[in-house]
Amino acid sequence: MACPSMMVTVLRAALSRRSTRRSWGRTPAGTRHRLMVAAAGLLLLSACSGGVAAEQNPSQSDFGGVLPAQERVLAPEVTGTLLDGSEFTLTDWAGKVVVINFWGSWCGPCRVEAPELRAVYEATKASGVEFLGVDVKDQRQLAITFEQRFGIDYPSIFDPRGEVALLFQNVPTNAIPTTLVIDRAGRVASVFPRPLREEDLLPVVTALAEEAA
């Protein structure tokens, strides 16, 4: 693993700066040195933590593609209150391909991808495909305005506390936007932890729609 060696290199660089003659105002030299070393250590720990998480998740290398059936994991039982106030249960869509998009009205990339998602929804809804938005860390009226602005007709769960994402264990859903595609057997078959274009998503949804349940 490269992280330990990287840690040593960065810490050495930080230590070498102790000899610099530039002034940092009134901050004592010893304090400056400790702050530099601590900052370097924190940066490396953050990078190393990301590397470990990637190694533990086998789907990381398959982002955007369709996972082989034997590598797919069952989606959790997603329930929640929609933006219109009605209740939603994912099991009502059993046997269908489901696209789940995590978004927020405050998210710039979400505004860019909204028309792309709508285009795929319109192109595939007649093939047994459903779309579900999960609006996170948002205000209800702002989210409703967002959907009206971009002509989003499919439902969205209002999830200001981000609870739905936590249900997807071992599936990276912390980035906004993130899009998951659930196959007809209720398994996570594809993960897009980034903004999407129509040409990214449409082939995946079409291929999964053609699979047997």
C-alpha cells in the first residue's frame, strides 16, 4: 500500500520547512512547525482513507457499467414521503427497472443533468422502467420549484436528513448527484457517482430493461 510511504515523504517535507526564514507574523516558530506537520498528516490520512474505501468496494472499478449478475447486491427496502406529501414504497415497483437519482436543488451539477435524466425517463418509461428522485438536504418548496423548472414528472422522496442513502450499504451514495440503477430482480446493477448525460445512462437502462426478472 502506498499510503505509509506517502505519509513519510510528506512529513519529511513538512519537517524540512522548519528551517525556512520567512516570517508567519507573530506565530511562534514551534507552533508553526506543529501546525504544518499536523496539516500534512491530516491530508494524508484523508487520502489513505479514500484508498481503503475504494479497495473494500468491488464495484468501484465498474462505475457507469452494468455489473455482472453475480456481483449485484439487493437494494434495501426504500420508503419515504414524496415531495407531494404522498407515501412511497420501492416494493410497489417490484419486477421493474428502477433508476434512483440522489439530487438537491442547491446542486449545480444536478441542474445540468436534470434534462438528461428526463430524456432517458421519457425514452424508457414504456419499457417497464421507473425513475425515483431522492431530494437530500433541501427545502421542500425549493425542490418543488426545481422540478417544475426542469419538467421532472417522476416522483422524488423528500429526504432532508439523507436517510435513504444510508440504507445502501456498500454502495457509494455520498456524492451528489449519484444515480443507481436497480434491475428487475431488485439488485443494484449500476452506479454513477457523478453527473450524467443521456448517452451515459440510456444504454445501461435499455440493457437492463431487456433482461429477464
